[in-house]
Amino acid sequence: MGILIIRLLTIINTQPLDSTLYHIASIFLQHYDLIELYSIGEMADLAKVSKSTLSKFARQIGFDDYLHLKDNAGFITDRYNNHYNYLTNIVQELDQHNYMDYFQTIKQSIDLLQDTIDIIAIDRLADDLIAYNKVGVFGLIFSESASIDFQYKLAYNRKFVFTFQDLDKQEAFIRQANEDTLIIVFSNSGNFVRHQQVTEGKPTKNFFSKMKAKLFVITSDPTVLDLPHVDDAIIYPTSKGIQTHFILYQIIMDLIISRYRIKLMKTK
């Protein structure tokens, strides 16, 4: 999935229905295939706004200008060489194989997680959730969904944390975080703490190296612990073939919250 789609969906999910940002984003999504073909004038006519408004919109959502936005409109399944993207890794596998194989992979992944789960690491994160009042939880796409789920599940337990769909807001929060802040990252590949994953060439995320907050990663990649800016991690087993991390996330966060509740009761 390209960065333009991610940014348009973020606007739809976060902006007021009567805002100009929402209006233009909704038109772009409804007529997405035309963005590559139409000029700025034609897209402005379609959205019933001026060309200057469309230029401003492009800059507001993080592009240099409208041409830069247009260049990012091509719908390329594996634009950023993510071989575990949803279409190629899951949907095409389901298309080509019996759906029972999908269920079997999920069952095997859950069994492996049960056999190898690092409860000590889960306890460390539960302790951190008690120790830190200010907590940010972040991820990208399905890991972002896990971050939102985690936010709601913690809220059921009167623990309120920050998360944002907007990538610029995520970066701003991390850059501004001090020693009194805990940053939790969901990232199956671990690349969230290494690269700008939805930017061509995957440039390094330099701001993590200057971060003052504590960084705790939930990932299948044990090598994240070799990164100097990663303080701790929960490492879960990765599955070969169809990826199941978005399902394992739910189990892991439930275990974290259970341990958090138990530990919190002992402090009272």
C-alpha cells in the first residue's frame, strides 16, 4: 500500500466531515484511478475546488507539491518491497490454496506462541506500564491497528495511552518524548524502528537515535535488541509462509494487560 493511500485514509478517519481536507480526500479515494491520469485542473474540477486549494492540500498531507502527490498514486501491490504485504502474503495464498491451510497456519502459530512466550519480558512491559505515566503506542498498518486495540484495552483498565494514525504525529510525539515517557512499538519485521517504511528507498529513521524516552518493541525480529536505541523487547515466534502476527498481537496484548492488572493490585 502506498503512502498516498495511507494518508488519504488517515484523513478520512480523523478529520471532520465538513472539512476541506475530508472532502478532497473522499473525492480522491472515490476516484483513485483517475489521479494518475488527470491533471491538477481536472482533479480540481472533479473535487469542485480551485487548483490552488488542491496544491495546498498536497502540501498539507506531506507532499512537496501536487506532482509529487500524483507520482505516488500508482497502485503497486509491493511498492516498498514488503514481501509480507497483505495481498501477496495472505490473499493470494488463500486464492491458490485450500482455506483450511490458512486455519492450520494460525493454529500452529498460536501453539508455537504458547510454547515459547516470554512471560518475563511481558512482566517487564507490565512493570513499565505501571512506572510510566506517559505512554505512546505506535505501529504501521496492521501494527497500527494493534496499537489502537491496545489503547482501548488499556483504557478498560483506566490506563490511558497515546496513539496516532498520522505518521507525522507519531514522529512528532517520539521526537518530543522525554525520559518520563515510554514508547511501545508494534512491528512484526522490526523495521518501524529502523526505516521510513512507506518512503522510497526506506531511509533511516534518524530521530530514534536521538530519542530520550524508553523504547519497548513487540516484534518477531530478535535483532532489534542490537539497536542502540531499543531498550527492551517482547520477541514472538515468526511463522513461515502466511503471516499471523496481527492475530498473535491480540494474544500478547491480553497477556500484558492481565499481568499489568495483577501487578497493579499488588501495589495498592
